Amino acid sequence: MGKAIEGSNFSLRDEIKAYWSARAATFDEQPGHEIFSEEERQAWQRFFTRHLGNGEGRKALDLASGTGVVSHLLDGIGFDVTGMDWAEPMLNLARAKAKRNGRPIRFVMGDAENTMEPDDSYDVITNRHLVWTLVDPKAAFIEWHRVLKPGGKVLVVDGDFVQLGFVARLTKRLSKFASRLGLARDAHHGAPTSEMAATHESILSRVYFSQGARAEAVADLLKQAGFDTVVIDTDMRAIHKAQRKNFSFFKGLERATQHRYAVVATKAK
Ligand SMILES: C[S@@+](CC[C@H](N)C(=O)[O-])C[C@H]1O[C@@H](n2cnc3c(N)ncnc32)[C@H](O)[C@@H]1O
């Protein structure tokens, strides 16, 4: 497992923040980020309900909320949602979207590794595509355990984008090739520029999960952080099937063959 470089944590966190701030303007153009069909919305909502139950007014903290996609899904199944992100441009877009949709979701500036929220204050914590980029995931998981009410749940949605299996590697290559030939209809939708892609690679090589965030490793760290029951769910087929309609054939295949998963951890009562 890669370790963040000793003494460079502050600057690495700054780089991550700057990277996502720069990505904010086009983030929602990319399928896989924003939701482009009712089928996908329903697949995600069924997925969250399966693991967290209906919201029924319970308090949810959506960490690394970005433009608020997951926050809106949780709001849609009845949670009282606070989204937290540390990139101001992401927060601005999330607030504008909530206003446009007339939804009462709060979006606050904060660090997912040190939320400053009170002890035992949320029923659920969610995050999508955050854990792979955490500088100190163990500290973050201890923090999430502190902030959750007894019996509360954290739902991590993430993937390993480093260690790809044979099929995922092959489809990634084919997908890149199709993009270069202009054959992929998703080639330019909000995709990062090559400079941004290089920054992404550089950041990825220095975070804790530089060798890829495998579900089992995330689950182990959650247990070490004090969580009671920790369950891995790799069945995201309904979501990937719905997303495929907005991707080129190879891109859809690439996503479906990656190690993408949810980990659900419960704080003891
Ligand atoms: C890939 S985006 C995911 C956004 C959103 N969760 C989604 O799935 O649409 C990653 C987000 O994580 C945020 N982020 C990364 N590390 C963070 C941290 N330590 N604290 C707060 N936000 C963080 C970034 O600013 C960015 O908005």
C-alpha cells in the first residue's frame, strides 16, 4: 500500500483541492458523474435504499459532495441532507443546482478527514469516489465513526482504478483508441484535458491508495477504525446497465469490468 510522502501532506491536500476546483465547471457534463436518465436515477436510489433504508427525515452527511449528485439522490429518498466538500467551485455549483431544483440541501465547506461536525450527529454518512483520493483514510474513518450516531451507517461507493484485470485493461485500451479515432460519443464530454489527466496521475501516485483502493482494504481499515459490521457489495449491475446508454460501447464495458463496489459499515449501538 502506498503511503503519502512524509511531510508533504499539506501540499498534496492543496493539490487535490485545486485539481477538483479546476474540474468543477465540466464535472456534470460527464456521464458517470451527473445522472442522465430516470433509469439510472432509480437504479442509484434503489441501491442507496437497499443499504440505508428510506430516509424518513434521518440526517445524512454526503462527504465530498462535489456538484451534489449523491446529495440529491439521498434527498430524493427522504434524507435530511448536508453535503460537504472542500472545493469552493464545486460547492457553488451544488448550491445553484439545489436552488434550481428547489431542494433544501445544505452545502458546507469542509474536509472529509476532519469534518468539525459534533459527535454522534448523523444517521448516515455517504461518499462516492472520495476514498481513493484520501491522504489519510484511517484518520478519516475514525472521524466518520465519531460523527455517526450509535447504530449509524457509512456507505462508501468507490473503485480500484489502478489495478485493472485483463478484460478491464483491454477495454480501457480499446476505449482510448475509439476516442482518438473520434468513434466514442462520450469522447469529449467533460473529459479532463491531458494536462489535468497528468495532474490526476501524479496525485494518484502519492495518495494512500496509490496501488488502488480495493474493497477488502477499505473494509479492513473501517474495521480498524472501530466499525462493527462491515459489508462489501459489488453488485452494481443495474447502475452500470443504465449508465451504459450514455457511454460509448467500450467505455461502458470498461466501467462494468472495473472493480467498483460499495462498502457499508455500521457503528455499534
Ligand atoms: C470525483 S469527485 C466526486 C463528487 C461526488 N461525490 C460525486 O460522486 O459526484 C471528488 C470530490 O471530492 C472532493 N474531495 C476530495 N478530498 C476531499 C476532502 N478531504 N474533503 C472534502 N472534499 C474532498 C473534491 O473536491 C471533489 O469534489
